Amino acid sequence: MIMVHGANKTLEQLHDIPLVRPPNALSRWKGIQHGDLVEAIIGSVDDRGWAATDMQFAVGQDGARLAGAFDLALPELPAPNGLDFSLGVLTDNCCERALRLYVGARVEVCNNGLATGVIVLRHKHTTKFDLREELAVALDDYWMSARNMETVVFGLKRCKLVGGQYEQILVEAGRRGLMPWSRLGNVDEEFCHPRFPDEIGMGTSWALLNAFTWVAKRNPPHRQMDQINGFRELLPVFTAV
């Protein structure tokens, strides 16, 4: 799945977290209790005949922030070899972040997460927000993006990084604050000496993405998804001429 390393809550525990109105909330603010949000996502997935086969959730210390991920089985669409489809969710009830749903996958061999760069839902917490209606549209968009997953992964695997290209990408990741400079050295080490060279490959955009993701697992759960997504956007992709 789009992994949530450091997951610390079950669905049952999410239901026990109270929805607290933040002091800076405006009159149109309407929070979504974490357990209710997850149940609504599961319900929308079930309505399509899909299945959420695994789930992970992490909640910040104040209880307002939630990072979650779902492995998805899509009966009419097999996942690319070595991957499982996943859906990521980031949200908070403290007026800092809009609810977002991400298209992604889990790399089976190393449990690395892949965010494809596609956000199928982005909406602020307001009284006019119809969650069920928005989820239906978001899952339509998810289906279309999932169909393109194999092409995305193929392009990353086929793209060889030459010369000092991968070092330049790591420098740009540091400039954008995607990961502390001290940990980018660990990404360099993982890229040059990968743990799973036979499965992940070496010297490609795919290998560098997996090296970054492996190290990103140490970062706070609520930052991992944006960091991985942001790094993927820096990577060149092979395109057939």
C-alpha cells in the first residue's frame, strides 16, 4: 500500500478519538471524525465490488491528524507484477490540511510505498462537503489512474540514471525539504548498495525511488506520503519514441 510506517491505531481506536472543534475554525468548518471517514471510504470501496484487504493508520499526538492507507483488490484489474494497488488518505481536524486521497501501490518485496502523483480528492472541511458524493467521484478517478499504474512503473524501471544524474536529484530533494540532508546520505547508500537488487534493480529511477522510500520510513507518518510523492515527481521516466 502507500505505506504508513509507524502506524499506531486500529479502526476501532479511531472511533474513540473525539472530534474537537479547533479554536481558529470559521463558521463553515465541519470536521470529519476519523473513524467515520474510514468507514465511509470502506463503504464506498465495497459499493463498487472492490475490497480493502489491509489497512494502516497513524494519528498525531493531538489526535487531529490522520494518515491512512488501504490495500485494494480490484477484481477486474490485476495489479502490475510485484505490486498491490493502494489508496492513501491524509487529513486533519485542525484547519491545517484539506482531506486528500492518493493513488498508489505497495512494493511487495520490501513493503515500500509508491505514490503516483495523482490526488483524486482534495477538499477542505466545510459544511457543504458531501463526503459520500465526493468519494464516489474520487474512486471513479482512482480507477482511471490505476489502469495507468503499469505504464508509470514500467517507465520508472526502464529509465537509467546516467553520470551524476542521481546525485543531482538527491540535491534537489534536499533543497525542496523532502528529507533532511543527513538522511539523503542514507538514500545514496541504499541506491548504490540496495537490499533487493534482484527485485528492484539498480541504477534506475525505480531503484532510486525505492531507496528514498526505504529511508523515508523513518520519518513521521504524516509526512511520508507527501515526501515520497514529491520525490517521485523529480524522477525522469522512460518514454518509448
